[in-house]
Amino acid sequence: MTSPMTSTSSIGGLVSGMDTATIVSQLMQIEAQPQSLLKTKLAATQTDAAAYRDINTAFAALATAAGALTQATSWSPAKASSSATSVTATSTAGAAQGSLTFTVDRLAATHSVMATSTWTNSTDPYGLGSTLTIKSTDGTTTFGTIKITSSTTGAASLDDAVAAINKSGLGLSAAAIKTSTGYALQVTSTASGAAKAFQIQSDTDTTGVDYAVATQGVNAQISFPNPSNPGTPYTSTSATNTFSDVLSGTSITVSQPSTTPTTVTVASDPDAVTAKVKSVVDAANAVLAKIKQYTDSSNSAAPLKGDFSLSQLSGQVLDAVSSSVGTSLLDANSKPITSSAGSNGVQLNKDGTLAFDATAFKNALTANAGLVQAIFTGSTGLGADNIPNTPDDTLDVQGVGARLQQLANAASDSATGMLTALAKGQDTAAKDIQSQIDDWTTRLALRQTTLTAQFTAMESALGTLKNQSSWLASQISSLPTWSSSNK
């Protein structure tokens, strides 16, 4: 009697005829639906966090722009102009205003010396004297010494001398210059001016390499008229071609000598003030636009629809700009003057944005600069943490700039800002969701293994039954056939 064959069928459905691999795949899709929902939720949470951070970036920019508006220097900008193209002038905030007329006597020059010796090649021996002493031109001051050492086993070469001078740290630059008759050595001060003039002495002056002055280091000089003694004008000198202390807050740079008088004028710069106020308005509009982008109820793709905290922030930005400002200035009746940004070039549009009229602002600035500054600046005080520009700062003096700075800092502070907290909250939620997704991944892997094993076992069982059936059929067919003729 022959035993039943052992089944070798697999999950492929060769025995049952069913596509068991597809069945398992479809069952796993059903099993994975909770994880798919979690993945969708994770993407939404991460999108929310990115939206909060995008708005937070806009508020941080607003805090910077508004903070600049609270600085007194922002309201005293100066602009310098020159009557000559060979003279340029730049002024910083608070620079002394006025005009200055002068002539340019000479430009600053760097000091340089040339070795009186020449060399056929730069690798030739430098000559006697392995130590160079750098002194002032009058010989009374020693700036330092330079030891020339050989880079080979032979005598120190001209190249070695150049390298030693350049590495000396004494503010000198040396070069071996190839000429039609050989190599010459030039040593130049790295800075211009009379104070940088020098001489080089060898430690064997009688037989060493000598140096002669090639260019004399001098200071630049400009002259001003002297009414009391026209023949002896006032002068000012500078080691460079830039004069930074002739007119307080203004730097004057000359590029060529000239006996023709040049006039530099320093005046107030209303355009600079206007630009700073416009930058605040632009930053505020950017904040409003970001909030609308992410909360617009009519936009199905807006991730933060219905976020009341963001709607509140929009309202607070508009209130900070539009509310009246009580100043310390007094009117003719000795009463405090109250005004607003709206009467000085900043208006609210019907669509909830801000508009800036530069002409109206400059006109108001010209009419009463003190009042306009009082309306837009204001000041904040330190809070309990004693750190400036943090959410707990106090609004000591009203002003559009101070209001917006305080509001923006409270929203965007990297430690305690409201938007920072909202973004971090979404980060925490995303981390928890990701953990659940990872757990589902492990669970689903185990479930797929179980289903695969079950269908494999089914196929194996069916294969066994099929083999047994075939064996029984063969056994039955091998039995002798009985008929009536056999009786």
C-alpha cells in the first residue's frame, strides 16, 4: 500500500485556484485603514506647524522693522552730497548738518624702499646681513627685526628674504621684481600715511644690502579758507584718503588733488525716515496677508481655517496702527496733543490692509517733525526678565512702532511667543502620531505574516486532500472487476 504524497503547494493558489496573494494584499489594505488615517492626520499636523512658523517669521520681521522705528537715530538721518565727483561723502544718523568747502592738497601715499643691489635670479644669495632692522625714517624708533633664514641647505636667497619680510608681521610687503637687467627688491608698507614710513638697516651696514626711498609715505591733506589769514589756510590730515573727523558723523573720501574748491553739504534726509515707516507698513501688511492666506474660510486649502487666535492677532495689528496716540507734546492751551498714524500718511483699507502715502507722510514730517516722531516711535520698558525685546516688556510710551514691536515680540519670541508655542504644540502632536504610525507598521507586518501563514496552511491542507483523493481513486481503480460470468 502506497502512502499519500507530502504536499509541496505554496500560497500562490496553485491548489485552490484562488489568487491568494491578491486576497492577502486586499485584506491588508483594509487592515491598514487606521494607519492611513493617521498618516493623513500627520500630514495635516505638519502643515499646520509649518503655517504657524511661516506666520511667525512674518511677525519677527515686523518686530525688527517696528523696533528700528522706535530708535531716536531713525528720526535724525542725514544725507551728504558733494559738488565734485572726485570727492564722496557719507553721513550716519545724527550727523552734524551744514556745509564744508575745501581744496584737496594731496592724497595719502604708502612708503616704499628699493634695494640698491640687484640679482640675476631670485634664487641667488640675498647677500650679507641675515637680520634686518626696521626703523622710523629718523632712526629714533625701532619697529622690529626680521631674521632671514635659508629654505635650503645653502645661503639664504632673495626669495628667502622676500618670504621673511612678508611673514614678519611688521606691516610690510616685499616683492622680487623681474626687470630687464635682473631682479630688484621692493619693500612697501601695507598701510598709507606718514606714520608708516620706515627705513631698513642691515646688521652689517658696511657690506650688507642697502635700501633707498622709492616713495615717501605721507598723509592726505585738505585745506579750508582762513579769513583771518588767507595766506595760511586751516588744514586737516588723514593717514588714508578718508577724513572721518572733519565733520561729525560724516566721512569724506578724496580721490585726486584739486585746487578747485569742493563743497560737501550735510542735510536731513526725510526720504530715509519715510523708507523706515514704509518698511513697517509693508511688514504689517505681510503679517496680515500671511494670516489671511492660512485662515481664509473661503479657501478649502487653507490649513488654519477658523483659528480664532490668529484672527485676534490681525485685529491687534490693525488696532496698533489705527488707534490714536497720546503724546507728551502740548498744544497752545498746554494740553497734550493726541493724533494718529491715519492723519500722517498711514490709512486702513476696506480690505483690512494698510496703505502708506509717502507724500502725505513727508508733508506732515516737514510741518511738525516732533509730532510725527512722537506718533510713530514710543518706547518699551524691560519686563520681569530684564531682557529687552521679549514678550513681558512694558509699553512705557505709546507709539505705533512701540505698539507693533511689543505685539510682534509677544507673538514671535523664540522661547515664549504665542506662535512659537502653537508650532511646538503641533510638533508634539506630530511626534505622537508618528509613534502610532510606527506601532501600526509593526502590527501590520505581524498581521500580514499571520494571513500569509493561514493561506499557506490552507493551500497545504488542500494539497494533502487532493493527493489523498488521487491515491484513493487509484486504489479503487486497481480493484478486480466482478461480473455474472464469473459465477
